Amino acid sequence: MEEIKVFCPATIANVSCGFDVLGLALDAVGDVMIVRKTAKKGIKITNIIGQDLPLATEKNVAGVAGLALLEKSDYSGGFEIEIDKRIKPGSGIGSSAASSSGAVWAMNELLGQPFSNLELVQFAMQGEKLASQVAHADNVAPAIYGGFTLVRSYNPLDIVSIPTPDELFATVIHPQIEIKTSDSRKILKTKLTLETGIRQWGNLGGLIAGLFQEDYELIGRSLEDHVVEPIRSILIPGFDDITSGAKQAGALGSGISGSGPSIFALSQGEVTAEKVAEAMHQTYKSIGIDFDIHVSKVNTQGVKPL
């Protein structure tokens, strides 16, 4: 192949109790990229539609991630990238991760898959570092692996795929305000009490056990965040009303998607997920801020060809 067109999924990071280590990929929203081989060495971003983002390779997360791959490759040529940017930057559903992951996954396909998924995550993390000053993997891992992923360790990097129950759906509301990941990190506490840590570890273990056992009630009980949400939620208008309304509509649980401002809810079944979407709509239309709502199955494939 000389050219490939790919879908690059949006992602929900943290999933309440797994700050910087847990994430899932979505199926209903994502970017579209076209990547092609060129004889000239390097990465050239030829076109971006949908968002006003830099074409300069070193200032674009897809370009930086692609350069990281090229540095480890014996390929003598380069790549051109076109991006249809459908995920707004600062939305909290992995905009930078979609571009970073899509670029390296597509390049790897065109080169005959010389790199493993774990290596692709490492390359994509360099794009995340450009976007947020932290090379975190909780968005790029599910974007590349698909489904739920756990970052068991960052040093050395160790990614674990977690099974997804068939009836699990996500509802995501994205208020049309921007919260930069780098800014939202600055307000977080750097120390936890042992009591808080114990509560958080219990929820993370419970959520992973619930996913393995397809125990939807356990999944719901475990969607609690005692570390990040109490602080970041104050930046999101109507957060408490959205989460309580989602619960009343039948959601298993809800929380902040990534660094926000998007709020997610998980539900058993698409019918319930749509009811949650309607509840979110009714709650948020009175606030006076524009918003988007997405209802999606969990994308168990990750980046995929179109």
C-alpha cells in the first residue's frame, strides 16, 4: 500500500477511578486521516480541515508522533498526512490522542507492521507530550489497542487490554468550552491521604473486575473518583446536575472524561444510553452553553481502516 485512510477514535480517559492509567475507545466519534508514503524523508502535514491547527510538523501532535516512529524505522522515505479533524481540541475526549495514534498506526500499516502496538503507544505518547507537557498513555493506549486498556506501568511501559461487556454503552456530553489538559493538571493536588488512596484503589480494582465478569452493577458501584473529580468538576458548569440526572435516567455511573469539560456516563444497553442522553440534553439546555452529545458502543478495534 502507498496510501491508507483511517478512522481515529475519540477516547474517554481515567474512567473515574483510573487517573492516567485507564481509558476506553469510542465508536461514534473520531477523526479521519489519510496517510501516504513519499520519497522525501520526514513528515509533511498537507491539509487540516475542521479545526484551526498548525501544519508545521514539529507543532502538530500527529507530526511529532510520526517523527518518533520514523526515528526508529529503517524506512528511507517519508509520509504526507491529511487530517479531517472532527474532535475539538480541549474537549476531553482525546483529540490529540486521536491524531497521534492515527498517524503512527497508519504509518505502521504502510510499512508492513514492523512495530508492535506497545511501540506505537510509545510513539503516540510523544504527541501527547507536545499537547499537555506530559507523555501520558491513557488516551493513546485504547485508541491503538481498542476497548478498555490499563497502563499497568509507565516505566517500563506495560499496557493491559481489558475485556468489554457486550451491552456496555457510553454517553458523552461535550459543553462547547475548552479546558486545556495542561491547565487542568495544574490545579490537581500532588499528595493523597492513605485513606483516599485506599478508596480509589478499591474502585479501580472493582471496575476492572466488573468488566471481566460482565457485572454491570459492580461497574456502576466502582465509577467513583475521590482524587481528581472533586477538584476538576468545579471547572465544568452543571456537573452535579448532569451526573445526578444521568443516574436517575438509568446510567450505571458517570464522571469527567479526561480533563474535561466532557462528562461521560456508562449504561447497560443502547436504550438506556439514549435515555441518559436525553436527560443530559434537558439538563444542559437550560445552562445557556452550546453542547454536543454522543452515544456510542465501546470501540474494541481502535484505529481502523476506512
